[in-house]
Amino acid sequence: MHALAGRRVYPITDRHLSGHSHAEQIAILSQGGASLIQLREKNYSPADFYYEMEAALRVAREIGVAIIINDRVDIALALNADGVHLGQDDLPPVAARHLLGQRAIIGLSTHNLQQAQLAAHLPVDYVAIGPIFATTSKSSSNPAVGLENLSRVRQALDEMPLVAIGGITLQNIDLVLNAGADAVAIISDIWTPNDQSTHKIEQLLKYS
């Protein structure tokens, strides 16, 4: 069983979009059915990030949700999180694997076919590709990958679990899954202001 373990929706926290702490977001997402959540925080100091993640992990452990820390291998290690999601400029996956051990889930972001092919030969549990569509939840200089290129990546990665990210919503999720993604990472469409109902989250997470 691979890291995604049948999960087709991979929600990511966003304190700015949601207006909630990461611990509160975990509680909201778990009520909608999420069992694997990525915690992302780009604006905290290392100390503030650590304490915020510590509080979030406490909630996650109580309700049985697996937690992936975005970028920060050191904090994932210190808190014994379930894994880490790395970007192209973060600690290399080989080093992260050495620190976190074989049981940790490690994912790596890629932005084109070449990066995805290279990632497939690294000690990672899944490869993320994106942005699939234009997105406002994260500033990026990388062009949209699109569904056609997503399919090419799928064909090139054999059985490596593939997560699509970037601009994915209830309206296009089926297109993305049909193009070859094993799972989709969603941020904005979960945390749309004034539309954070458990029903909306359940609609998204029904794919899991």
C-alpha cells in the first residue's frame, strides 16, 4: 500500500485563507472525512511555526489524522510528524530520508516532466506536479502544467503515486483525476471565505 493509501483528496491548511489556526483546520477537515493533511505555513518564524505545529499535531493524534509538514524537515523530525513535503529548493529527499527514516512519508513538488522523472528515482513516496491550473493560493513563477502534460507525467512515472496541485476545485477535480492523478491537493476551494461548511468539505473529500 503506497503513501496515499486510496486517498484521492489531499487537503492543505492555510491560516490566511481559512482564518483558523492549523489545529482548528485539522478539526474541521477531519469532520469532513480527511485522514491525511498537509500543514503549510510560509510566514511564521521557526519558533512560532514549531509551536503552531505542536498544537496541531496534538489535535491530529487525538483524532487519528496523519500529518505531513510542508518544507520543514527539522520540525517534522522534532515533532515526530508522519512525514514532510519538500519543494525543489528544500532539503534534498535523500537527506530528508536519512533524517526521518524509512517509515516517514516524503513527497516532492515538481513543475514539469523532467523534474517529475528525476523525482521518481529519489527516495520519495509520492511526486506532486503543478500548478495544473492557474492558482492564487501560492505565488509561483512556474507556468500551469495543464491536463495534457499531467497525463504525460502519469505515463512516465509508472506506479509512483502522483499528486496534482494548483487551481483544483469541485468543478475540475474529475478532469484531473481522469488525466492520471492518483490524488489532488486542494487549498483554496476548501478555504473559500464564507464557504467553509462541513458539507463543502465533505463534497470534496467524497473522492477519498
